[in-house]
Amino acid sequence: MTGDVTEVKVRKGETIDKAIRRLKKKLDREGVLRELRARRHYEKPSEQRRRKAARARSRAAAAVS
């Protein structure tokens, strides 16, 4: 994460709900919420390797079937 502030400007005639929806999509694309959840608790390097290996195994299994 670069530390940049993500912002969405409300367009003329746009409702706040639509602007919030655009902001949520932008945050999701940038991976901000995913990173926030990952950094909520410290994860040891060995746990990171184990989690990444498990994810790679599941992706490989899904690609085979």
C-alpha cells in the first residue's frame, strides 16, 4: 500500500449512495480492505508461507478439475 488517500468526488446530480458504492468498488480494486484485515493481527512469516502454500495448492487443484 502506498499510503495515498483514496477519494471519490461526488458528481453533479449524483446521490451519496452511488458515490459510496463507487468508493467501495475502488477500495476493493485497490485491495485496501483485504490488506486491513490481513494486518489486523500479526502473522508470523512461517504462517504466511503456510497460508500462501495452501492457497497455491487450492488454486492448482481448481485448475486441474
